[in-house]
Amino acid sequence: MTVTEENVAEENVTEQSVAQEAAYTDQLHALPRAKAVLRMSEVKAAEMIDQPLDGENDQTMLINMGPAHPSTHGVLRLMLEMDGETIRRSKPIVGYLHTGMEKQGEELTYLQGCTNTTRMDYAAPLFNELVFSMATEELIGIEVPERATWIRMLMCEMNRISSHLLFMATNGMDLGAVSMMIYGWREREQVLRFFQKVTGLRMNHNYIRPGGVAADLPDGWRDDVRFLLDMLPHRLDEYDILMTGQPIWRDRLQGVGVISQAEAIALSVTGPILRSTGVAWDLRRDMPYLAYDDVDFDVVVGSYGDAFDRYAIRLAEIRESMRIVGQILDKMPEGDYRVQDAKVTPPPRARIDESMEALIHHFKIFTEGFKVPEGEVYVSVESPRGELGCYIVSDGGPKPYRMHIRGPSFVNLQSMPHMLADAFLADGVAIISSVDPILGEVDR
């Protein structure tokens, strides 16, 4: 190809990209509430706040909600344009918790990577470990033992239960059902105790690793899981009595924070928010991974896309996860819990005391890591908040050359201005809670 031909090809690609971007922008602005987003810099907003009101703008005012407000679920700041008690436009402002985990991940070996990614969505850390490990395994081209696959599925579904229980607790507290905070925290505590018994930690486990899991399930794990499965149904029925059927609860949530299918799809929203609009999209069923195609479960959807649908879906998903866990108990196979490949897997702890070769192997794999073939990969899983993706580029070394995480909380946040448009300020608290953002995943 000549230089002229290359220039023409580049121009064609550029024109095509511009056309695609313009088409997407037109599609987005064609949505019913595209003007709900407050497209204003923080400097301009500060200038407007300091200016005296004039006759044209005396009906609206700009206020900040957060980052210190307790109902913003962390360090989320919302800039709101208020007309009395009504929110006209809004703008989520993030970055107060930024930790640079993706850049840190490029300085850590693949073996160390899970200690970094597990801290992003700290309410669902096992999903972060899973997606990073699956991406690494696809680059290496190794197949995880069957038992490790089912252990991963067990732990992730238990983590989905604990994450949704945390949502029940905080959602109840945000809307005035203060006792729900106590009850949801109480049930979540039982799941975290199970995690502590299996992984040694309540959160940020570093349990799911490339090649399998860190350790096999401990003795008595079946009894612990059955205890949780026997305890939770009665407690979930109590939640229904306390909240689902209560007129005050329904009045606070029904018809609040409505988002349409077209808006959700255009904004790349996933998880319970997308399913609340009636779109039955769940990666566990539509793009199966692990052994989800070997278990039966239902994808729960809503009808109206409001805050009540999002609450009800998460409550129903706890029951569906319990259904999956019950099947895992019956189908858990025997075998290895990690790949028996010396290039990826460190030696058993007992061998280190007996063999100099095992000690050297252990030292080298934890200090130098293992090399991964050149290539790039994107892997996604269904986290409690939606599609969690991991994109890795390998240059053939022991560390990722580039790493990017598609955090569902970050993507879902852009739907918030559309939900908040023309809502009351008090309803804004309910809408933020229904999105269920984790700011560690947003500012990763």
C-alpha cells in the first residue's frame, strides 16, 4: 500500500468514526429526556452560584448534594439545578475516591492482580477476582478444573446474596425504614462469616486466582451453606411484610426514577436497572460462563423501570441465587481446586519444607510471576450491578501491558440524570439508592 493509499484509508476510517459518533449523538439527543443532563463545568457552576439572581433565572438554583451526604453511598457528588423542590437537571461528579487501580494493575504481576482488583467493588469483591482471573486464563489458554469452576460459582452466588442484602439494608435506611438496616446487615453478616471460614477474610479475599482458587472448601462447608439456605427464606418473607406490601414504601418508590428501555439501552445500562425496564438480559444465561448453563434459574424482569422494580428485582434475585446455590450443593464435583501446572500454580505449602526445588519454585513464582503470551482479551461476567468486564493487553511479560475494567457502577451512573429529571429532591435519595452505586468501582 502506498503512502497516498494509506492516507485515503485513514481519512475513510476517520470519516466513518465521525459519522458513527454523530449518529450515536443524534440517537441520544432524540431520547425523551436528553436535556436532563446538566452540561456545565464546575467553574461555570461556581460563577453562577456567586452571581445575584436576575429576572430570567430567579426560578432555579444550583445546589450540591454530596460528596458528604450519607445517602450518596460514598463520595458521589451531584450538582442539581433546582426549581423549588423539583430537580430540573443534574450532573454526577466523580473522582473523589480515585485510586488508579487500573494503572496499578499494570505494575503488578498476574498472580498479584487479584489483590488489586478485589478492592474495586468492595461489596462484591469475588466478581472482580473472577473476571480478572478469567481474562488471564484466556490469554494463557488454560482450562480450570471442574471443581474450581463450581467453587467459583458457589462463592460468586453467595457474594451476590450478600451484596443484595447490603442493598436491602441501605435502601431501607435511605427511605426511613431504619430497622431494615439492622435486619439486612444481620443476614449479610452470616454470609460474611461463611466467606471468612472459606477464604480467611470477610472482604477483599484474593481467593479466586488465575488457574483456580486459593484453597479448597473447608470441612463442614455444606452444613454452613445449608444453614444459610434454611435461614434466609423466612427473613426474606419478613422483608416483604416490612416493605414490599406497605403503602408508604410503595408510594415512595412506585413511579419514581422511571427509565425507559430505549434510554437504558442507549446509555449502556446493565444489571437490575436494565432488567427493571423489561429487558431480560443476564450474561449468566445469554452468554454463559463457568457452569451456569448446567443450572436452572430465572432472569427476573420488571415492567415500569422505576425504583420499586429495581428494589423488587434485587429481592427476587436473592431467591434465585439461593436456588442456584442449592443446585451447586448437589452437583459439586470432586477433584483439584486449581490447575496442576507448575508454570502457573505455586507448589503445595507442605512441599516447601521438604524440597529445595519447591522452595525455589515458590520464590520465583511469587517474585517474578509467570509470563503470559502476547495478545488482548475482553471477558465479562454478571456482577450484582451489571456487566463487569476486564480488558487486558499482554506484551508477553509477567505483567499486563494495559488493563481496563468496565465497571457497571460507573456506566450506570450516567442514567441517573435521566431518572432525576423532574423528580422531587426527596425522591432523589430514593433514586440514588435504587441505582446501588459502589464508588470504589466508579473511581477505580
